Amino acid sequence: VVDLGEVPGVDGEGDGGLLGVAASPNFVSDKRLYVYYSTRVDQRVAQVTLRPGELGRPATLSPPTVVLSGIPRGTSNVGGALVFGPGGMLFVGTGDAGLPALAGDLDSLGGKVLRMTPLGLPAPDNPFPGSVVYSYGHRDVQGLTFDGTGRLLASEVGDVAGELNWIRPGRDYGWPSFVAPGDVVGVTAPFVDLAGAETSPSGVALAGGTVYLAALQSERLWQIPVDGVGASAPPRPFLTGEVGRLRSVLALDDHSLLIATSAADGSDWPGSPDGSDGDRLLLVAID
């Protein structure tokens, strides 16, 4: 592991911090990374460039260029997802910052999935003209991934359980008005509802037609086979209690995952990890 440097101005109070990273679709040539992070006053998306090292020294990060600011900041429900999608648009998952009314407010960036150009401008065909808002009514979007058909899936920490949502433009996903949105006209139900399953979903990845969902509080990895309408089989837990809290998951291919743990973060697990309990990157083989 090579330390490339720090993103200045990051505030780690509560659930805040450096929450998401995505590589530019043209990373091989432009060396740009996009980061989603907390400051003392808001949450921001910024661009940094990987600068080559000199005289045998490791590469370093350039100072950040902020492309979007003003995402509401709280000590909880701060979101933390970044992914590039079709057409080179950047998608961002945010939380309601502990203020549920923000999720349904189209003038707020809290409790949303956002879609923007790499410069932070609204995508030209967004559902709300002149706005980066792509979907709303979210409590705390923690992970975003695309499947092979271009469908955008989001993991979300609900009020009482976890959700996997299929994100479609302009849709209302129900928070805070409806905890069970499937019963309400005009509100989009979860693609997969983890009600009754012990979870606190964070990162999400898709490999071989199966969703893998990292969970924090319940310390496990959920395996969720999906089809066109939802889960094609009951979610199955793996690694339960074996490696601690799981923060993020990345599919390297259809047979292997890279998983990051989160042993000491925010209000849920205060403390400073040391050599015996620090966070790890795990390479996990899957069938």
C-alpha cells in the first residue's frame, strides 16, 4: 500500500470523513480521482489528480478542486457513494444529515442520488431541469453500482432495516413519509427489502449477476442473487462476525472481491485502531 497523501479539510466528526472515491472514466490518461468528503460546514465532491513521483518517489495527490459543495452535513446519515455511469456522468449518493425533511425537498442536495458532469454541472437530461438531483426520498445512500444492463443499484440504510434500490430518474423512494413505500402510489418500493435482516448496509458491488452488500453493524457480507424484478433467492450472509465491520466491497471480476473493513469509525465504534485491530483490505474468492 502506497500513501498518496491526504485530502485537506476533511472533518471526521460523527459519521463524516473521506466517504467515497471514484476514478475518472479516462483515468489512464487524465489520472483524475473524484472524492466525496465532509467538511465542518458541508459535504463536497472534489477532483484530485495523481501526480507522478520524481527520482523514485511515490506518486502524490494534487490539491482538490471542488466541483460540488453545499451537500448538507450532519453527524449521521451523510451518505458516501460515488460511481461513474453511462456517458461519463458522475453519480453521488447522499444522506439526509439527520434532518428527514431534506430527503423530500427538491431544493436540497440531502437524501438524494445526484447525477452530474465531471465539472459538477447538472447532466443535460436530468429529470429536474437545471438540478443535479436524479432521485429523492432517500435516508442514507451508502453504495452505488451498475449492473451489466446499465441498471443503477443503491444500498441504503433505512429507518429500521436495509434496502437495495433500483434507482430511476425522478423517482421518490419514500423517506421520510413512508417507511413501507410499496403500499403507496407514486413512491418506489425497494428493489430488495432487507426488513427483518440484521444489517447496516454500506458498500455494494455486483459480480456474476449477484449483488454483494457490505454491512457495518451486523459485521457480515450479504449475497443477494437478483433478476429483473428483485431478489431471485433469499439473501445469504457470509463472514458473519469473522472480520468485523465491513465498509466497502469492490468486484475485481466475477470470481473475486476486494473488501475493506471499518473497525473504528464515527459514533458507532469510537477509538483509534492500532496494529492489532486496524482496518484491512481483504481479497475474497467467490463461486
